[in-house]
Amino acid sequence: MITLNTTITIDRFKTKRYWLNGKLHRTDGPAVEPVNGSGSWFLFGKHHRIDGPAYEHKNHRTKHWWINGIQLTKQEWSHQVKLLNKPKSI
């Protein structure tokens, strides 16, 4: 049997963090949510997002693209997402 330990923490700055078994993880939004509207997306402790930038800073309009913990340029990220979404041929 697999036990999943999920936790949400809120620090003194009111930043929410979503954890799964001790690693930042969330599938339906950013795993780190500061009150300023910024966000960082993580899966199993690694920066990861395939439907947009994995890091967005609202005040500075900064965006960073990551897949499986690897930081990419926007163009590299777009290419990798196309490959991930490409139908597999038999």
C-alpha cells in the first residue's frame, strides 16, 4: 500500500506551499503561491509546467519555463511541449 502525505503550509508572509511526501508538488495550479499573485509550478519537487511558464512573477512580469526540473528558453520549452503532445505513431 502506498501512503501519500499531502500538506499545505502557509508562512508568515502568507505564501502557500503545497507538499507531497516532503516535496513541492501540485497538479492543479502553482505549488508556491505568494500573496502578490506570482507562482511557481512544481511536480515531485522539480519545476515543471507544460501549459505555461513554471515561474511567474506578477510584479516584475518575469517568466521562466521549466520541464522536469530543466530550465529552458521559451522557444525550447515550446518545442519540447510540441514533442510531448505529438501523437505516437505505431
